[in-house]
Amino acid sequence: MPTITATIITKNEGSRIKSCLQSLDWVDEIVVLDSGSSDNTVEICRQFTSQVFQTDWPGFGKQKNRAIEKATGEWILSVDADEIVTSELRLEIQQAISDGNFIGFEIPRLSSYCGQFIQHSGWWPDYVLRLFQSGKGQFSDSLIHERLHINGTIGQLKAPLIHHSFENFEQVLNKVNHYSSLGAEQLYHSGKSASLTKAILKGGWAFFRTFILKAGFLDGKKGVMLAISNAEGTYYKYLKLMLLHEKEQNENSKN
């Protein structure tokens, strides 16, 4: 059986990291990169692995690549702190890497939103590329929504990765604010522009796409809530991008 290293990046994940780590008790190595947790995240992680490192925060993609560089396994399984590997997925992973037909695998991710697993809204099946041969994959350097790039053929698994994305609405609001700021910064550095009209139109399209085109209405009340929070996140992202450009213009006018 080829060896597997699970990599995780953390910051203040004390309330849910234990469940994640417990679901990885079958891998050969767990590597954790923490970026300044002020809770008990690091202490919990050290109960499961000696490979716990503390570092600064360069962005999601770069941080995940740092974790990959510290892995010694023949295969890498990149997992987020709010995700759980089920026993069914474990068995499928072990069989897949033993067969040796692919160098990377996409895994369907089943995500929960305020207590309900979402079956539509563009959230299922949400295939994420997380399992790959060491040395064959690398994440993009994106601040947010990083993507794993694989040099070779990719297969798909069937058993889902369980993702407890939002346990309550407070987490939704916090993430909408945080991710919209990161998204605006990323667009700003890539030379994108925005206006109030664009922010409104982009937000409206996000709602329509989630609720109508992706059949979010079939997810009931939580589908409505998710579509609205997607719209808000998109609206805020482009609004913040507009404000970043206004700030730049004001600073230039002073010089």
C-alpha cells in the first residue's frame, strides 16, 4: 500500500479540528500548518501528530503548498479543518491509489449549511481535486479559491468528503465579509475594475444562478438563505473592489 500524508492548514479551528483529525487516523502521516491560532487548535493537533508547524499567512494557495512541501508520503490528501473523511471514502481512496490508474483524484464534497446538507444550489456534487501523487500537483498562489493543478490523468471517486462549512448563520456572515475582502483584493491585484452598478448586477446574477439555474429552490428554506448569502458575498466583493480603486485614486490625487 502506498503511503499517504494528509495535509491541513489551520487557524482558530479548535471547535472542529478534532473531528477532522480523528477521521484521518488511518493515514501514515498528518502535516498541520497553523497560522497563528489564539485558541487550542495547536494543542489539539499535537495530540494526533508531531508534524505541527506554525507560520505566517501568505494566502490559501501558498499555505497549502507549504504543507505539501513538508509531506513525506507517496500520496497527498489535502483536507480542510472543517472536513471529515468517512470510512467509505477511506476504503475507496486506499483502493484507488493501489490500482495506480491515475495520478490524482477528484472527490465529491457534501457540504452543510446551517445544519442542512445541500443537495442542489451548485453545491452537489461539488468535485474537489484533493488526492494526488507527491510531486505531481501544486496549488495556485491565489489568496482565495485556490485550485490544485495536476500534471497527469485524473480520476473521480464516488464516496463523499463531508464538509461542515457553516454551523450557524454567524459563521455565514463572518465568512461572507472575510471572503469578499479577499476576493476584492485578488481582483484588485489582477487589474479588475468595478462600479456600484456592476456590484448590483453581479450580486443579482449570483442569486439567480444559485436559486434558479442550480435549482437552489429544491433545497427549501436553506436554499433561499444560501442564494441570498451568495448574492451578498458577490455584491460586497465588487463593492469593496470599487472602494479600493477609489482609495487609490484619492491617494494619487494627493501626490
